[in-house]
Amino acid sequence: MTSVAVTLIDGINDSVEQADQLMKLLTPLLEQGLKVCVDLIPYNDIGTEEFKRAQRLRIERFQRHIMSGGFACFVRVTRGDDQSAACGQLATSSKSSRKQS
């Protein structure tokens, strides 16, 4: 099985059009008989204005669209973001506190 992880960012890569582009990229793998699993990772907010987590409904629509193309597709469960301890948040927090010192 081939796994592909995609971090979904609001308004940047969370649309059905981007899902179509991803499927176009991955379809040759299916045609070769490989199983393909797409792992969707909601972006973890780190306090910047330019990047935000994709909305839940958009993530679900993206997932359904990918699955309709014959791909396995799962949404990663985010843990620790309520305490700013999710993936990417700790490193950002650490860098911010060093800059302030």
C-alpha cells in the first residue's frame, strides 16, 4: 500500500478542485494495481494570520471526493491542539519564547 499525507489548509488546498488534482496525480498508481491511502491532516493553527485549519465540512467533502475516486482516505484525529501541544505547535511555541528572551 502506498500512503500519501496531505495537510489541509483553509482556502489553500482544501477544495474539491485540489482533490481532483491529487486524484489525477495518484490515479496511475491505482492503474498499476497498487492500493493508495490518502491521510488527511487538518492544519494545526500556530497563531499566524495567513494559514488556518480547513473547516470540518470542507475536510469531509474533500475526503468523500477522494474516496469516490477509489482511494482509501482517512482524516487524522488531532490531539493536543486545545493546549497548543499538537504537531507543529510546540516547535513554534518554543521558537517564539526564545525570540522574546
